[in-house]
Amino acid sequence: MAQTLDKQTSDKVSFISFIVPEFAAAFKMSMPEAYRYLVRYGGFDFLSEHWRALHSDSKYWALLDIYDVCRQNGGYLR
């Protein structure tokens, strides 16, 4: 028997599925590179915890906020 996700979980998964590829494109990374970068430098945890606030902002500012968290954790990009 298949279980369905509740609305909040579904919305969270949808936003993360949208923003990670956008992050990869914005910073000229492949999807696997972006995912590893976000996990390594705390961006994925930040995204997972604060997705509601991030999704209510523009894509530009959401990406900048996620990058800023990663940068503060040592994730400087070229």
C-alpha cells in the first residue's frame, strides 16, 4: 500500500527539487557537484530547515542566502 506525503512534506520536496538545479546552474556546477557542495558546506541543512522562508523569497535571494551559508562554512567558489 503506497503512502502519500502530507502537503508540507510535498511542498518541501518540490522546493528542494527546484532550487538545487537552480543553484547548480547559477554557480556553473553539475547537479552532483552542487549536491555534494551543499551537503559539505551546510547549505542543504540550511535549505531543509528554512525552505519555507526561502521559497517565499525571490529565486535570486534564496540562492544568495544558501551560498552565503556555504561560504561561511568554508565553501568558497572560484
